[in-house]
Amino acid sequence: MDDYRLVSIMHVPIVEARNVSKSFSGVQALQDVSLTLREGEICCLVGENGSGKSTLIKVIAGVVTPDNGDLVLGGNPYKQLRPIDSIRAGIQVIYQDFSLFPNLTVAENIALSHQVARDSRFVNWSEVYSIARDVAERMEFQVDVRRLVGDLPVADRQLTAIARALLQDARLIIMDEPTTALTQREVGSLFRVIRNLQEQGIAVLFVSHKLDEVLEIADRIIILRNGKKVADGDVSDFDNTKLIYHMTGKHISDDQRMKPVEKHHEREVLLEVRDLGRTGEFSDVSFSLSSGDILGITGLLGSGRTELAMSLFGMKPADRGEILVGGKQVEIHSVQDAMNNGIGYVPEDRLTEGLFFEQSVAKNITISAIDELTSRLNFIDSKKAETEAAKWIEALQIVTPSGAVPVQTLSGGNQQKVVLGKWLATSPHILILNSPTVGVDVGAKAAIHDLIKELAFQGIGVIVISDDIPELVQNCHRVLLMKSGQIAQEFSGSDMTGSALASGLVGTAETRSGANV
């Protein structure tokens, strides 16, 4: 694209929001927010959870009607913007929950809307599969388009949602945390797609908590804090420190965040795993976990790390090897077996696995400890349950008007804290955290890291599964690297550096479909 073309398209507004405000039940989600999105522009929207990002996206999409302010799409003003108006204006949104049909195939999710739009009485399945394969190839997305979406890992579901959006006649694609579950290679592929869209004059509003990615992909950055726009400028005006300051309103020292964790003294062995395996997913896994330990487990998607965690929690029972808890061999064939042995598990995907979204914060926290809150006559002691929920809301500093509000009204970081509270209420000895800070902002991330260290200080054995290298280095005593379903390397002490872990992660090619063991 020549310079003249790039300059000219950058001055054509696709979306203009002027002094937009919105409140929910007295909580001010947006206050006098204005922004302009132009053709061919990659704009990154950042801010802590609860800053108003999701509300602003929904306003642009016509899902939420603002209390005040004006919206202009493609030069046309709207007094009440509807979702169909937004779609007709060329706006496509990829939400965090992907909005896919798990019982349909990848091809059906990507291309059926294309067939429906043609108003044909019959579906041309050959064309559906061809269209899906073509758009997947554009993204370097290697997948069998005949597979059910519900059988895909999180990363492939995300890529399917992006592929579907790319197929539409979009002028602006809004991507809400699109790289949450992607590997570094997949992120690079996505960024190539985004830049290709830019060359075609398509704008992208990229919402992310990963500040390094923001600085890499953005032309312009808009920052929200507490519902207000606090910064809006060219990417060259920002660095990591400035982004964090504008997002939080305070300076967070890199030295403080990088301070390593230290063990206090020798502790009791809580968990021992000997030659554990599950056919097709992982094999010959051995390690131990002592009270007060924070053990990291990392590996690319498909390495077997999540499958191992699910086996320890009884969701995918191992079919060989031994598990010892407190020195005694145990059989973990179900979630109840794991809970009976003092094991808690915070899953990777809190949207579908960790929470009951329409239920209250209090009920979500107390559900796992329901047996302890039930009387001999099988009645729930509501007073005791309320007290238990209030204890964890306070201890975890969950920002909520009360324990009675639906958990779906909370920000992502606070939802993650609710999941933590749910398992802490069971008084676990062993806590497995699968990607504990995925999709949360820097402030909530620091708070969760502090909580992990506090839990370890109290004697709980913590397993952190993550591909966030700084998170592992800053918070773990040692890290196990998994490849092809096996533990390939262990890092500890002076050997546990970011560069060493990064080299280990990319040292061997992985497949996402699982280990062939």
C-alpha cells in the first residue's frame, strides 16, 4: 500500500463515540468516553478489569445502550444503535466466550452463516468445507474442519472464532483478548493476519492485558481506568511502565514484581506422583510437592500439562502409575476422590468450567463446601454459608456490591478470585491452578500472585500451570517443563531464568492434538 493510500484511509472514521456514559445498578461503567476508529488502523484498548472495556465494546456492537452520548457509524448517527445496525456497518466482535456452537463442526461454525446469507434451500457442504479450509489456511490454522468445536482445545476454539469473523464483510473487527490461549507461534500468525487486514483497509480494535503484545501490534493505544478514558495516543508515546501507570494510577516497581520467592524451611511431602500416565496424553510423570511449595508446570499446548492436572483432580483419571497423598497411596478416579484427599483445582477456562454465571457470588464460593454447610437434616445453614462467603470476599478483596449479585456481573479478575475462593473454602492441602491469571489485568494479576505466595506461606502446596514465563520465574520454587506428554526438564535455583525457560519451551516442536504416548 502506498503512503498516500494509507494516509487517506486513516482519516475515514468507521466509529465515533462521543461522551458516552453508562451505569449498571448505580455502578458507573463508562463516564464521558470518546473515541474514533478509522479504516486501516490497529487500535489497542487496555485497562484493568472493571475499567469499562467490555461495556464500551458492547456499546459499539449495539448490545448495550448508553445512558448518554452519541454514536456515529460510517458517518451515520444513531440514537439507539441495534446489533443489526452495527453488523450492517461492518463491525464484527469476537467476544472472550467465542460465541461458538460446540455441537457443530469447525466448518459449520465458520461458513454456515455464509450459506444462510445466500438464502439457499440446500446447504452446499462441499463449499462449506472449502470456505472453512481457505480461511483457516489464511491464518496458518492447522485443523480438521470436520471436527466438533466442543472437542477442540481452547486455542483452536479461539482461532475458529477469529476465522469466522474474517469471513464476514467487516470494516472493523473487535478482538476481545484474542491471544489468551494462544502459543507464541499462533500469536505471530494472528498478528500477520491482523496486518494483512490493515493493508486491506480493515480496522482492528485489539483488547488485551498482554502489554508486550499491545506495544508490538498497536498503531494507537486507548487506556480506560474506572470507566474514564485516561490516555489516547500513538504507540510511540508509551512503554510498559507508562501503560501500567495509566491503567492502575500508580507505579508498580519491576524490582518488586521480579523478587523471587524463597522457602522458609523443610516441609512435609503432601503429594508424590510416581510414573503416572494416561494413554494418549502423558506418561512416566514423577514429582513431589511439599507443604509451602509453589511448583510450576509449563509446556506448549498439547504437551500434556492440562491433562496431568485433570488426572490429579480426577477429571481424566490416570490409567497407570501411583499417586501418594500424605505418604499414603490413593486412588483418584473422580473429582470427589480428589476433594476427599484435600485437592482443589482452578481450571483454565473459568467461563465454562469454573463458575455458575447466573448464580450469586456467595453461592459460587460456597458450592464446593456445601457438605460442611449442611445440617444433619440436609438443610443448608444459610447463616453459616453467608458468613463463609463473606469471609472469602473480604480475604480475597473481591470487588462486588454484595455476595448476592450474579457472578457474571463481576470483572474477569474478580471472577477468577471467586473461583479461588470456591476451592479455598474447602480447606485444601493441595491447590492446582491452571493458568491462574489468564485474562486478568496487571493489578489483579499482582494480587493473585500475592495470594499464591500467602497460601504457600500458610503451608498449602501449590501447583501453577502456566506458559507465562515471568509468572513462573517470579512465583515458583521450581518449574517442570513438559514436552510430548513427559517431563523433559526441571528448573530451579539459579538455573530458573526467563531465558532458560523460553529456550526450553521452543526447543522442540509440539503438536496441539496431544502426545503420542
